Amino acid sequence: MTNQQNENKKITNELKEGTKKFLDQQRQQIENTTSNLSDTTNQVTNSVKEYQLTNKAILDKSIETSNKYQQETNNTIQSISNNYIELQKDFANTFQSVFSTFIDNNSKSYWNNFLYPQRYIGVYNKTNQNVTENTVNATRRISDVVLASTETFNKSIEIAQKYYSESVQNYFNFVNKIAKSYYNH
């Protein structure tokens, strides 16, 4: 019977030692997994930070470019407006000077024929209308350029927000998946 008890003690000790080794291995695996999880989380966090910095730089560049185009557009509109006003002044002064000289020199012949002054007024009105239409067309084209730039800028912001939201969601999904995996073991 002593042999049997010794045999049982030996088996029990082997079981205890095997269980202890198994538990030590399990603890080591949990420590390794925790360390790997921490490293992975740090890598994901760093990747997200880099992505955010890149997106911020793109957004800043887009805002800067948009502001530049907007300022150039404002300057161009101001310049066109100033030039148009000066052109109108010059045209009015020139026309008045030429027309007055013409009327003074030829007043007698035009008093008899009323149609000629009306024709000159019609020419002046047509010229004035052409200048106005050209200014309106130029302003419309500038407005179209500004609108296109604004739409591009808005689309850039929309895309940046979409990618940022997706990356944050992917990060949270990843962290939740790892957490579930960790707690299920």
C-alpha cells in the first residue's frame, strides 16, 4: 500500500507541477498579449495623430489657397470697378468735349436736321451699354471662378471630415474588438 500511496503522491506532485507550469505559461501569454495590445494601441494612436496632422496641413493649405483666391478676386473686382469708373469719366469728358466742339462748329446744320444729334446720343448709349455689359460679363466670370473655388474648398473639407470620421470609427472598432477579445479570454 505504501507503494500505491507513493505512486499517488508522485502523480499528484506531477499534476501540481504540470498545472503550475501551465498556469505560468498562461500568465506569460497574458502578459505578452497585454504588452502587444499596448504596443498596437500606441501604433494606432500614432498613426491617427499623423493622419490628423496631415489632414490639418491639407485643410490649412486649402484655407490659405481659398483666402488667396478670394483676396485676388476682391482685388480684381475692385480694379475692374475703379477702371470702369475712370473709363466712364474719361469717356464722358471726351465725348462732352468732342460733342460740344462738334455742336458749336456745326450747330446751324444740326438745327435744321434733328436726327444727327439723336444718332450721336444713340452711339453714346450703345457704347455705354457695351461697356456695362462687358463689366457685367467680367464680374459674372469672376463670380463663377470664386464659386468653383468655394465648391472645391467645401468638397475638400467634406472629404477630410469623412476620412477623419472613418479613421476614428475604425480605431474605436479596433479597440473594442481587442477589448472584447481580451475579456473573452
